[in-house]
Amino acid sequence: MLVLKSLLLVLLGAEYSHCARSIVDVFNLEVDYSKWNSDLAPVIANLSKRMRREFLPIAQEILYDDEIPAECLQSFLRLASGLSDGKMWALRFLDSSGGLLPGSLKGRVASLGSYDQCLETRVPDKEDPKKVAFGGQYCTASMVLRKQPLLHRILPSLLRQDPETRDLFGKGNLSYMTDILENIPIGYRVGICLPSTCNSSVITHLVDKFGGEYGVHADILGCRDQITERPLSIGTRISGVVFGCMIFLVVVGTTVDIYCGDDQRGVIQVARCFSARANYLKLTSTRVAPESRHVDCIHGIRVVSAIWILYGHSFLKELGLWEGLKFLLLVPQSPAGTIITQGFFAVETFFTLTGFTLYKFIAQERKTNKMSAPMFASMAVLRRGIRLGVTGMGALMTIYLMPLITSGPALDYLYPYIEKNCNSRWWTYPLFINNFWSMEEACAENQWYTAADMQIVCILIFPVLLMVQKPAKAIRILVCLIGASILYTLGLMSYYGAAPVLLVLPTHASATLHYVLHMHHHGLPHLSSTCVGVLGGYVIENYRDVDLGKTFYRIGWILFNFISISLVGVSYLWHMRRSVSTLESFLYAALCRPLWAACVIWLVYMCSSGRARSIRWLLSRPNFTVLSRLSLSFYLMQYPMFMFSFLTARNQTTTTYYQVFREFFADFIIIILAAWMLVLLFEAPAAALDSLVTRRPRKKALPNGKGDEKLSYETPTRLEVVSQSQYKL
């Protein structure tokens, strides 16, 4: 009913509300056609004549242009004739193309047109109307204006009249923006509906021919038509086969699990590893092992951190899909926006928990496992690598499936670039070395985390083993590793001139890009957080019951709040000040990660010792326990799902906090569903097979009471590695 009322207001308008008492009257009132307004036809005809006279010289140049194929020229002539005759298909060509839209001064950088309408347009053959002469071809063109005197004259004047934008670019340094516009590779994106008989190079040729002398140039980013079929790539075919096989195995495993009951034959047990039913019941179980019950707050910390990462990623869209880029530049100027730019602390939380659970796992396992240290370390790293690698490759293969499940302008011009990176770098992901290259060459960008995680575990596995036997010596080694991590971070900053955090300031754009492309994804800068996590695990497991007095805990809470708020809030001060000094940058980069890790450990310590019961109660809720087990797949599926979103997009997103929050909650639900898919198809079967292969035999007495023994098998649950690359609690 609300829709009908809205339609009535649109049709009638407030000033014409007296014309009808009900929406029903719109369909029942008779219209008086005895009086007509002036006819627009003569005006339009006069304008058409003038336009034809002006366009005639240009049309003649196009007709006699040898660079344009004859078939394409014939399509243009047919299109011009159709427009003159008022043909619907011709009007669709014109209506499907973009142009200069309102909001350009607000930062709108794209006019997408109508993608689907263009591709659905068909032009009938003259001789046989049942046949198709040609169809619509949607092309995305990047239009730039280089070294145009008019632009350089009026742009500074416009900026001086806009205080917000002027301050963003360093107040009086207005030439900085014009320099950016001259150097930026991607310009204003326009959707152009072209006949399918024409090559996309026609657009570039015509723009350069008639606008080149004024500095107007066009680059074609991508094109698509529905008449010409595109073959699927090898990666897409392989990924489709793998997904099909995994779905088949899950169906078979689930069927076997349901109908074979407690059958313990080897083949049945292998099939049961793929059972969606069995794996779902394991993942949704809220039982916590007794030896880990005191640190059950970790589940809630993981979930909150994963949601924080998702919220930050909600703002990372393809720039052409934002209605106004000015909104993105102004977001960090608010305290709420600071949470977005400081989202990397959520990642540091995961690294801290990796160190904590690594120590806890090894300390518990070495009590019963008498395997030699090198063999134990090799097995632990290998099993962890298999589970992370299988899950990561499953997430990567979803990227290859994009051409099968979606379409859109960005799929035509952006996906080929991503697929090229995937084809050349896919092999680095199962080896966990994909973060050795710049993020510009990445395929699944967020999987730098799993690579860094594995690299850090390989570094720390022996120091942690040593801590179980000789804690004093291991602590000295860990302190040295923290210092080395800090020095490495400062070295990267100095070498690249990188920013200490994500600074959304045009004057610091280069430093921020170096931070994103060359610093954040390296493993060693995050080593300090993981080492602090290991040290925290040692303290919590051995000294959590020691009472240090109320004064100590009060001072600890004061420092916890002061440090955590300062680490997050300092970015807001820098954005308001529009600058950050070199000394501030180096101090912050050196201390932010270990200090944040110390805050996380303090929270876990207070919960595990029973001195923060309300916080522990909140963070240990059963729903957090389940979501925590999904956190690895939830994180890995964020990039493919965000890619799916902007590859599919036909329209731009309204730049308001409300709209961003709506998309954030929608993305949360979609990614949860995608994470379940990844878990049931890849992560859970890999974990189940791993446990089946590595389970330890034990002797068990027969029920006849005669003392005879037979071999049975026990799966060491404490050795299971689960979600978010953390060891199971």
C-alpha cells in the first residue's frame, strides 16, 4: 500500500492533490481532450534540422574514414536511420549509453548507462525481420582530459569555493589536485552502447580524431555482446569440475552417513568425512573442552574481530560504484570513520590469538605426545598447511567461477585483469608465499593473511616448543623476535616512504598506497603481535590464578582503555590535522602492534582468571562459539563475495552511512552462507580426513572381561586446527 501511495504522490504532485480524492480516481477520471497545449513536434523538428546541419561535416568525415570498417559504417547508418524514424531499437541504443550526470562535483566518476538494455537490444534484418542484423555491444570507456588550459583555470577557482575539498588537498596547495588529475590512469567512466558489428577501437579512434587536439582521450576498458560467445578459461573449467566433484562427494558422504549408521569400515569412515550432516553437527556443537573452558572468551573476540574486518571492507568498493568519492574522503574525519581506517587492528587480534593458541596447543599436547621435537613441529606445520591450503584454494576457485554466475560492466573490464593475476600466481597460494609479491599482482587479496600466518608459525614453532621445557631461554628469543619485527617494519616504512596506517588524505595518497601494497601484507611486521600472544599464553596458562591485588588490576584496566583508545583514535587526530610527522609515524609503526596485542592478552587474562565475569559471559555465548568456527571461511569468502557484488553492479551506491550499513548487514548474511558452503565443501572434509589419517591407535579391553585386547582408534581432538587458522579450544 505504501508503494501505491508513493506512486500517487509522484503522479499527481502536492499541488495537484485536489484533482483526485483517491488513488482509484487516477484510473476512473475522464480526461478532457477538448483543449490541447502547443505541439512540440515543430520545435523538435527545427532542433533536428539544426543538429543535422551541425553534424553533417562530422558525419561526412566518419563516412569517408578508412579506419572504420564498412560493416560498422553500415550499422551506424542503420542506427541513424532508425533514430530518424523513431524506431524503438534505435532509441534503446541511445538510451543505454551514459553521459555526464549530476553529482560530478561531488565526486561521481562514472555514468554506467543501462547495461542489460544494451545487451538485449536486437536490430532486425532489412530483408528478413525475423533475423538479427546486429545487436547491442556494451563498452566501458575511460574518458580523460589532459593538459586542458580551461580545466587548469577553473578548477582552482572551484576548489577555493569548497572549503572541505580545499582542506583535504592541503588548503593552499591546489595545484596538487590538478597534478593528480593529469597523472591518474583512469578517468571518467562512460557506458557506451555500440553496434556489435563494430570493434571497440572505433570509440578510441573517433574520440582522438575529434577531441584529441583538446586533450580528450578515451581508453576502452572492456566490452561485451550477447551475440559473440566467449569461451570459458581453463581455470574456470577446472574450478567448475572441482566444485562439481566436491558437491558429489558431499552428497554421497551425507547419504552414507544417514543410511549406514555406526558402520566403522574404512570406506564408510572416509565417506563420512564428506558428510554435510556430520560436519554440520560438529561445527554447531557448543561443547568446549574442559581444559579450554577458562579461555572460551576467545570465540567472542574472534567473531567481533571478523565483523570489524567486514565493516572496514564494506567501504572498499570499486570507485566507479560510489555516487560521490568526496564522501569516502570525508569519512575518516569522524570518530565512526576512524573505526574503518583502523580495522587492521582486528587482523592483529587474530595474529595475537594465533600465538596464544599455538602455545596452549603445544603445552597441552607435549604432556602426552612423546614424538621428537623436529617430527612434532613438522607434523603440526604440515597439518596446519593442508587445512589452510585446501580451504584457501576453495575460496580462490570461487573467483574463477564468477563468469558462470554473474555478469556486469566490471566483469567485462576488471575480471580479465584479476584472472590474469590468478593464472600467473595461483601456485603461490598453496605454498603460502603469495604475499612475497606486491598486492597489485594479487589474485585473492585477503589471502595474504593465511600466508603470513603460516610463515609466522614456521618461525615460532621451535621457540614455542622450547618454552615448554626452558621458558626463560624461550622468552629471551621471543623478545629478540619482537625487536626484529619492529626493526623490519621501520625498515619497510623508510624504504618505501609508507604511512604507518591507512591515511585517507589526498596529500598522503602515495604513502598510503605504499602501506597497502608493500607493507601491510608482509608476515614479519605481524610477528611482534604473535610473539606477544605466545608470551600471554605462557602467563595465562601458568599464572592466571595468582592474585596480584586490586590495585594492579585497576591500573591494568586504566592502561588497557588508555592504550586501546589512543591506538585507534590517533588516526582521527591525524586526519583532522591533515598531516603526520615523521617521528609520530615511526613511533606509531614500532609500537602499535605489540601494544595492541598486549591489550588483547590483558582482556583474555582477565576473563580466564574470573575477574571480568560479565565480559566473559558476553564473549562466550554459544552463538559466538559456532561463528568462531566459521571465522576462517568467513574471512576467506569476503573477497570473492565483495568481488561478486561489484562485478554484478549496474548502478552506483548512494553515499550515506545508512546505505553502507544496509549493505554491511546484507553482506554479513551472504558471506555467512558462503562461508558455510566453503566449510562443508572444503574446510570440514579436509579437517575430518586429516583427523582420520593421523588418529592414534590405543588398546581397549574386549567386553568379554577376559582381559583380551584389541586395537581401536582415538582421534586427538586437541590436535585439531580449525577456523581462522587458530587451534581448536
